[in-house]
Amino acid sequence: MSRIENFLKALNLPAGIWRQAAGESTLKFKQGGLSTATMQAIITAQPTKPVGFLRHSSSLYSCVIQHQDQIILLGPTIITDVSQLIGQRGQVLFLPRFLNTASLTTEQFCYQVLTLLELAATPLPLATIKTAFQAASFANTFGAKFTNLQFTADANHVNYYYERAVKKAIAQGDIAALPTIFKNNLNSGRVGVLAENDELRSVKNWAIISVSVNLRAFFTVGMDYEMAYSLNDQYVRDIERLQSQHEVLAAIERIDVDMATRCKTLLSAKMTAPISKVFWRLMKDPTTAVTIADLARAVDLSTQYLGTSFKKQVGVSINQFRQLCRINYAIEDLLDSDLAIGEIAAKYDFADQAHFSRVFH
């Protein structure tokens, strides 16, 4: 492995090296979560010159170095000391998790490029590199893969639906649902200004509030209070150490996933594998037409043993649990949707509105 490859591995940023021969480029080294096609699009967007920078958003930059028979790509990476907002209360482009990059200052990024050029035996003065950075060309490589975070003085609190949806997903250990819920909230324009004239502090305050609200999911699944509050303190300390809005937003996602994982583990630990499988199947779809006999066959247990074991481990019978789940889903629709009571009753398989009202009360 070459010294350049060793250096790129040490940086642990998205990067690639191409060899050029007979007018064709061949990828020889690649790291990071970007596809080869995306990386190829970045180097293609860079005009032919020894070193050039590309700006993909207000704070996301790449560097392309072209030397003799090779092309070196460093980035994209988040630059923390360039303008991240458009206007007084504009947008922050939130980088999705697939990129898995780092946050650097302009100085740090330029020094990394300086070292790469020295390793490639084509040194340039730091001042020249900084000038090239300031002259970065715009390249809309990622387009719709960004998410816009809207700050608005009119939104004093995050969307209530989001709070309910994310807490429910965490309590159910539904990790797959979290990214969509999170992105929808960012795009809702319901993130209020939580610190005057300090956008980073606003996002940190929102993250801390989110952690405190979502912490209630731990109590839903029976986590010890001391453990829950200790985790809360750790999450807050992690948030406070961060230096950019992108890092804080990524931390919110990461913390939500950690919470959901802990909830699922805690619930599953109370149940054997067959009971856990039945529990989560009914939790995700309490209106399923599957019978207890079907559930028993799916986990290779007798109907009687499944029924007895489920009640012992969960605390209620399978039919009672199914009905409790249906009621909980119905309550959420009552609060969060404009469906009529009769429509909700039909949606969750209650005989009619009167039946639903009796069960509800």
C-alpha cells in the first residue's frame, strides 16, 4: 500500500485514487460509503488543474488532485467555519448518514490537502491551497439526498405528531421507521428558534429536548429510572461536545437508534424467542387476521403452550394484548388524524362505533 493510501486511511474520510492510462481512469483505491458512480461524478465535475475544490452545499466540500497518471479525491467533508445558513433564518443542509464523513475547519482541510500534495511529490504553498479553496466550483452532486432543516421564529415547538411517532417507534424498537420520521420532521418547518443569534445552540437545545421527551419510552418498557437518567446525562454530554449543526443532527438520529435498540433488547430479554416473535408480530399489526393456531405453528409450539407462556411472560393473554394494541393505535389516530370515530373503529376491526366506545371506556 502506498504512502498516500496509508494517509487517506488514517484520515478516515471518503476518498479515492484513480490511475489514468490511454485516456481512461481506473479506480485503484476507495474508502467511505459513497458509490463509485458518485465519486466518479465528483472528479468529473472538477476542471482539469493540479488541485481544485468542489462545493456541494453551503458547507460540504471535496478536493480533487490531478498529478501525472493519477487522480486523488479527498472528501466530501463538512467545513464548519463557512456560512451554513442562507439568510437570517434559512436552511442547514443535513448530510444523510450514508456519507459518513467528518467535520473540519477550513485550515484543517487545507493542511490535509497540503500533506497529500507533498506525498504526491507536487507540493504547493498553503496560501495557494487556501486561495483554491475560496475559488471552489459548485457541484450539485447530491441533489435531493440532502434534507433541509428549517429554522422559523413562528414554530415554538416541534411537530406534536413527530414527538408521538418517534417515541412510539423507540418504545417498539422499530429502528427501520426512525429515519423517515426524522426526515419528515426536519422538512416540516416546525423547528423553532431556541437560542437567539446562535444557530448551533438552537439545534443543540432541540436535540436535548428531543432526548428528554423520548426518554419516556424507556419507562414504557420498564427500564430502571436510575439507568434511564444516567443514559440521558450521557446523551446530553455527547451533544454538548459537538461543533456543527450536521454533527448534532446526526447525533439525534444516532441517539434515537440507540434508544430503540435498548428498548427492543429490554423487551426481548423478558421473553423467550418464540414469545418475542409473536409479541412483535402483533405489536406491528394488531389487526392481522392470523389466528392463535397460526401463531403457534409459526413458532413451533402447541396452541395451549403458546397461550400459557405468552400470558406468563407478557402479563396478558394473546387476545387481550391484540386488543390493547388496537386500542393504542386507535387512540393515536384520534389524536393525530382527522378520521371520524366510525372510520377509526372500522380501521381497527371494531364491530361499530358503539363497540369501539364500549371497549375504549
